[in-house]
Amino acid sequence: MTTSANPDRIYTAGLVVIGDEILSGRTHDKNIAQVASWLQVQGIRLAEVRVVPDVIEKIVAAVNALRVENDYLFTTGGIGPTHDDITVDAVAEALGVGVVIHPEARAILERYYTSKGIEVTEARLRMARVPEGAELIPNRMSGAPGIKFGNLHLMAGVPHITAGMLDALTGTLDGGMPLKNETIGCWTAESEVADILRETEQAHENCQIGSYPFFRDGKVGANFVIRSTDAEELASCVHTLCDALATAGHDFTPGGI
């Protein structure tokens, strides 16, 4: 983290997942989970995700909505070489700036493709286009860089390339305390323990409890995930929940089922 980070403040981020292929089901998104997990380590909470088609107006609306509500905004998808890769154009429109060829991005692409004996075409050089005033996010995987404009971060849609861009950003963003979590698994319907969960959470104002039901081996169960930035408060909440479950006669498993 940079030295100006305030560990007591909750930093949030929005994520816009861009692509018709996600909405059609042809591609299963993996970026939401990996972006959320990475943000947690940086002390930033993923507050909202929007999945939008390859339509400039839709992207502009999502970007403008989420960038004013959060400390950071990330986008995935739509920064490749094809005609439907329009994220740069949409973000530039949202920011009210033009689109330019970033000279460093162009040089990176030319070196990358030349070193592999691949022709540097106009289509490939589309990946050097950025909103005017933007910086670059390094990409060791495929050469084509991500894009940073203030607190906006435009990243690739291909998950392993996104992972590399996130790695390049590690430690560069201000954030608060990372959110810690513990999981308790229980072979019971969550409706049976709803009051216990609510009362436990109310007794620990710095904790949140999420309930995630499942059906397995012909039985109904649920995993309860307790989250907090305070390790002592987290431990106290876990202890209270386990005691309450035991008192009510429910079998539970620390670490989840």
C-alpha cells in the first residue's frame, strides 16, 4: 500500500465486466472472483459488479455510475484488437477525453510482435489506443498493456492475462485493513438458524455473517462465513456463533463443509 492509506477507512471498488460473450453464456466469467479476492488482499472491498454488453452507451452508463460511488473502478474485457473491442472508446467518452495512440504502448506491441516474427498490423496496434492522459498497466503475458486513468483500471478479459495485470498493480493502491474471514459449516437448513445468525451479527457490529446453503449427499446444509477487519472481533463472533449452534443442538464444523 502507499503510505497515504488509512487503515481505518473502508475502501471500495466497482467492477464492470464487458462482453456479449459473457451475457450469452458462451464464456463463463472467472474475473469477478479473482478480482474480488485480489482486492481483499489490497484492503479494498468489491462493492458492486455490473455485466454489460459490447454497447458504448451501456458501458458509459456503468462506468459513470460506479466510478463516482467507489474509490476505484475496474473493467475487464473489450481492450483487444477486434472491431467489437470498444472499451477504450466508451471509457474515453465517459471521461470526456479523446482517444490517442500511447507511444509507449505502441513501442511495446511492436517489440513484442517483431520478436515473435509476427506482422504488426493496424488491428494489433489498436491495442495501443488509450483515453488521452492515461498510463499503462504492464502485461508480461501477451505484451498488450492494460490502461490506468486515475482510479480507473482497464484490464483484459482473458483471466490469466487479467491475473498478470493485477499482479503488476499489487501494492500500488491505497486500501484499508484486509477483510478476514472464518467459515462454520452446519448440516441444517439456514431457515432453522436464521434467528441465531441475525442475533449473533447484531451482537458484533464489526462483523458480517453470510449464509450459503447447499444440498449434498441427500442432505441440506449451509456454510456461514463470518467477516471482519478486526481479528479479535472475528474470533469473538465465531465463538458466539458456535456456542449458539451447540446450544440449539446443531452439529457444526469449523472451516466449513
